[in-house]
Amino acid sequence: DAMVIQNPRYQVTQFGKPVTLSCSQTLNHNVMYWYQQKSSQAPKLLFHYYDKDFNNEADTPDNFQSRRPNTSFCFLDIRSPGLGDAAMYLCATSRDFGTSGRNEQYFGPGTRLTVT
Amino acid sequence: QKEVEQNSGPLSVPEGAIASLNCTYSDQGSQSFFWYRQYSGKSPELIMFIYSNGDKEDGRFTAQLNKASQYVSLLIRDSQPSDSATYLCAVNIPPHAGNNRKLIWGLGTSLAVNP
């Protein structure tokens, strides 16, 4: 089955210790997104890739970086995690249909990040 | 300020009843509307999308869109305890307002279906 996979599902890191989260997809979608979601909040978009074109959100801290080495994979790097970065990190993909906006986003299972 | 609003709930319905979830949005130019179901501790799951005015049915789910009134709703017929979750409404950013690959999210409505 075509799907979005995230690894690891749970990640514990120490304050200030870099961490990398990964996402892969078999849907062959050209858009990949990274979201942060905290308890009882809506998903918050950090950035997204349209093919290799990187789109950062204005309020995404510099502490968060991303790489997309190929169509299937995307990584989220948190350079110096703080306690406030503890959250669920969600990867999603969609197929872009131009200006129609008909880009259903499909989510992976998420990575729960704990910062100690 | 582009917004999507939902009642936070909790909305409580008995098993077998119809659950009605509502969402309003602020930008008239929005074109695409999505309903996601999210169980506690899990990721959002796309359950319905609708692009045209009117109703769209899929199994026990019906999405209703009224662009003139700027609302979209989700009806769940024959509600089951397994439908208990948070339902997130998401609306695309229209092209004139920016990157329409992005969604504006509501905070979600918590639904509890009681056996």
C-alpha cells in the first residue's frame, strides 16, 4: 500500500542535543510538508517542499532545518532542541494541482519528540 | 487574518445518532475543504474533501459546502463509539492570498459517541 512513513515513532533527546527525524513516501507526491503539533492545538506548518523548492514559514525558528535529498525522502533537523520543542512532528505529502488548491494532504503516523 | 473556526466541543451524541460538525472560514476565495479525523496521540487522517457547493457522501460521512455562507459541515450517520475523536477542518489558502498548497486549520471539534 502506498503510504507515508516516519521514523522513529518516538524520540527522546536531551536539551541542546541535535536530532533528525525522517519521512519517506511511496505515493510519488511532489509536495512534502513538516508540521509541529502540540496538545489540543492545530498542526502548525514549519515548511514544505514543492519538488526541490524549499518554502519556509516566516515564524519557523532557525533551529529547525529540512532536507529533501530526493522525491521520496525528507528530513527534519532540530539543531538545538529546547523544552518547548517537545511535540508531535508530522510529515504530510500531497500532489500539486496548480492553482486549483486540490491538494489533499496525507499524513504519516508522526514522531513524538520528548526533550529532557 | 485568515481563519477557520470550529466549536471545540465536546460534542456528545448517543450511538446510532447523527453527529453534525460545523466549520466556518473567513476567505471567500478558498476553493478546497478538508475534514480530518484525529484520534488522541495519533496523526490526522483525511476522511473527506469537497470542492463544489452541495453535498458529498462517502459511506456514513457526508460533507456539505456552502460557499455563499462560508461554511462547511460534516455529518456522521449511525455514529459509533469508534468515531470518538477530534475532527479537524482545513481550508486551502486561495491563490490570491498566497501559496495555495498550504492549509488553514481549525482547532478541531472533539466528538464523543456514547454507547
